[in-house]
Amino acid sequence: MHPPDVATIQALRKDLALQIARFVERSGTSQVAAAQSLGIPQPTLSKIANAQVSDLSMELLIRIAVRARLSLVMQTGKDPSEAGVFVSGTALRERAPRSRLAEQARHELDASARSLTPEKRLDAQLRHSELLAELHRAGRNSRPEVAIRPRRRRR
């Protein structure tokens, strides 16, 4: 059994590799071509695609994600099982159809976000995460008749 910090880093490393592998798969190119465009050897990309990343550093995986222009959010938690790497809302927004009302709301949100200091942005993100956790707990507690299955870890 690993200490929580080591287990959290392992979970983040695997999730980051999964997001990179999904990117390569969606690109429709060969591993050789994808590895060349990302500036890494093909065997390294093969390790990522097969989730064999224990010997790859987080820094390398982050560099690859940046080169791939992936918009990701890394999350830790009180428990290693809460750690994960997710496609950010910004990346999802770019693919979604846009309405005038939604576009106006995004513009206003972006303008207000730019006015926040980095410290206030971090506080807002922390509060947002706390509210999401409360919402999640409330949803779980309000429906006791429904069996909640634990999420399967991605491989």
C-alpha cells in the first residue's frame, strides 16, 4: 500500500496518460506520426497508450499534454481515489453549439474572471469545488433507495 501522496500522483499520472492516449486516438494518426508531432519517441507514446507510465515523470506527461494543446484540469482530494485529470470546460465549450444568451453569459463570466486576482481566483475555485462536493453528497443522501456503484478506475 502506497502513502496517499504517492497513490495520488500515480492516479494523476495514469489519468493524464489516458487523456493523451484519447487525444492521439481521436487524431486518427499513427503512433509514429503522433509521437513525431509531440516530440517524443514512439516507444514512449506506446507506453502512454498502454497505461505503462509508472516510469514516466509527471513533468514529461504535462509537457506532452501542452504540446498536444490539451486543455486539462488536474484535481486532487482527501483520498487518492478523488484524484483525476479531466478535459476542462473551456475545451468542451469550443465544441458546443453557441447561443447568443450563452455567448453573452460566457463573455460576462470571462470579464469578471479577468478582474479577479490570482488569489481570489484560487479562493473561488476552492469554493466551487466545495459546493460541488456538497451537491454530490446531497444527491447521494437524498436517494437512499438507489444503489450507488463505485466508479471503475480507468485503465
